[in-house]
Amino acid sequence: EVLYLPRPSLICMSMATSNAAYPLKFNIISKCGTTAARTAKMQLPHATVDTPVFMPVGTKGSLKALTTDELSKLGCRIMLGNTYHLGCRPGPEILSASGGLHGYMHWPHALLTDSGGFQMVSLSKLCNIDEGGVTFTSPYDGTELRLTPEESIRIQNGIGADIMMQLDDVVHSSTTGPRVKEAMERSIRWLDRCLAANARPTQQCLFPIVQGGLDSDLRIQSLDALASRDVAGFAIGGLSGGEAKSTFWRIVKLCTERLPAGKPRYLMGVGLPLDLVVCVALGVDMFDCVLPTRTARFGVALVPEGQLQLKKRQFETDLRPIDDRCSCPCCTGGYSRAYLATLLKEDGVTLGCSLLTAHNVAYMLNLMSEMRQSLVDGKFSEFVRQFFRLQYPNPTDYPEWAVEALKSVGVSLLSGEDVKKSSCNVDGSGDVEVK
């Protein structure tokens, strides 16, 4: 049941999952009066997580260049681990003996684990797929690993993640033809096997993954089948693989509109700041991506205006912090752009990478925090417009797909004069280099 409590420019509601046995409670605090954006408190066994949330990716049980204590101090309350890689090393037995991944990596907050399905794409040359599961050739030692829905859940039960993903049959987003339908239907069958295999249903919840490629009819079939299952939340998979942004946002919107309103919606593998803002407006609650850590290793700093390529010569004499508005330990600790530029050129992935990783993760977490606060204040549409003004000082540079996506949920970014002048970027990454 939804209770609407009107306030000036704000709609508040309280909504939780219907099954008390779930180790997840999703309480919606406020909704945007214009878009599909909402903010909520998601209660999990190891943390209460405020949504919308960005989840840093610690594939092998660590976030490169940061300790778990440092990550916690940045305000992170949920991060990812990868079932395939953790299943290879250190293996479920060691993880179970350590008290799960929480104990193994000394992380007191919430964890979400991927099922290993994505490796069907990323390690496609090393795997074979059949109805029973997937057979991988280990990239570590060449041994064979058989990953079935049951084995994926057994490993995830050993990891002890608060949220587990079903094993799905994943195809690249550019795939067309019968293989997409086959993968979507197989993913539904594998979901039922995963649900039956979960040995800890009151300690670990399981999210199904919506598949169907870029075919809206297949997506609807997947959505309807998954929504009929008794689950605590849903993931949207099969995107962020290089598909056209004009198609990407329409598939996201199709999914958020058809998924149950009272359960969290997780868009997998999406992390460009522009994508986060647009997809929150479309109704997404959870995101993950390697963007902040991977870009840091290449010397790229995330700032409200876009990106700083710190390895460029122009920063070698720049004594300003990365961003004087940022409260991360890098920006408040007296480390200048010049200092970081030198470190990144000389020591690569040690101190310079660590400082920059902390900054980039803090940027992503703060971006989500600002969106949540704007929703509570009833000012989300204004936040979106300000975000675009900072990223793109010239409105004619606004990516066309983002303009269209936001217009579909009631947010107009361009004035009539801007529309006349605009030759919008059709693709647009949302990241521009700051001079």
C-alpha cells in the first residue's frame, strides 16, 4: 500500500517490500514531483544504504589503491565483489572459513555480488554455454571451471553478500537474432534454479536480471516473467556495452516503468556521471561501474565540470587542489594538481593513484548524495539543470539523447532559442576535458 503525504513541492511516501522474510527493506522517503526519481533507505543485514546509490567495484575482494577503512571513511556503505573471480581465488571454502567476504576483506558494510554471468562476454573466448551452465577456462592457471546456477549461488552463499545476482545468460548488447531470445528465456529458467539453490534466503536476497538485448518485446517478456517471481529487487542487465545512447535510455525507461514500484531497481555496469543523473531521473536506484578507479589509474580526475587529464603538462605547475569544493582526503590534504601530475608520471599506480582513486570515488558518492538531497528538498529538476550547465557551459553541446531522455520525464533542458541553435551531440559521454 502506498501512502501519499503531500508537502510543498514534495511527495513523500512509505513503501516496503511485501515479504517480511526478505533480508531487505526498501522504504521510499520521497519522490520527484516531475521525473521518476526517488530516494529511499534500503535496509540490509550489514548496512542501511541510502538510494540512489553508486557502488564501487571491488572485483576480487579489494578496491584497487584503497583500503576498506579508507573507503568506509569516504561514506561508502555498499560495494561489489565478483563471483567468478572470487570463486577462482581464493575460493568459497577460504571465504566461508573467513566469515565470508566481509571477514576476508575486513569490510563491515553491505556487499553485492555479480553472479559471474558477465564473464560470458568479457571472457567469451574462454567459455562455452549450454543449458546446464557455463564452462570457463581459468585465465589464472588454465584449469576448467564449471559455473551452473546452483554453483553460482553456492559460491555467493559462501561469499555472504547481502545481495546476490542470479546467474544469467549474457550476450553482448550488439547481438541480434535468435541468440538474444534464447539467452533471455534461459535466464528465466536459470533464475528459478538460483532461487531454489539459495541456502540462506533470510540472510541473503537474490535479484533477477532483466535481459532481452535491445529488443523491446523481448525485454517486456523478461520483465513480466521476473516480476511474477517473489524477489526483493531487480537488476537491469545487458546494457552499457557500446549500444547507441538513444536506444540505451529507452530500454532503461521501459524497464523502470514496468518493474514493481516498491522494490529497488539496479542498472548494472553504468557509471558515467551523465548516465547516472539521467537514469536516476528515469527511476533507477542503484548503479555500479569501474569508472572512478579505472580512470584514476590513467591519471583522470572527475570534477563537476567533467574530467581533468592530470598527466598533461599544463598541470605540472598548477598548485590548486583537484577541486576546492571537494572534501576528500586528497583535496583537503594539501595535495596539488602539480604534485599529483608528478606522482602519476613517476610512480604510476602507487601514491598518486591512491590519492586520485579516493578523490574519484568521493566525487561519485557525493554526486549521489547531492541527488538524494535535491529529492528531499523537492529540487531535483533544478539539480539536473545545474549539473548540465557545469558539464556543458554551451547548451548547444548537450547530448541529444540526454535531452530527449529527460524531456520524456518532464525536464526541459533547452530554451526555445537553445533548441534553434543546438546541433546536439548524438552520443556524448557526459565527460568533457577541463582546461
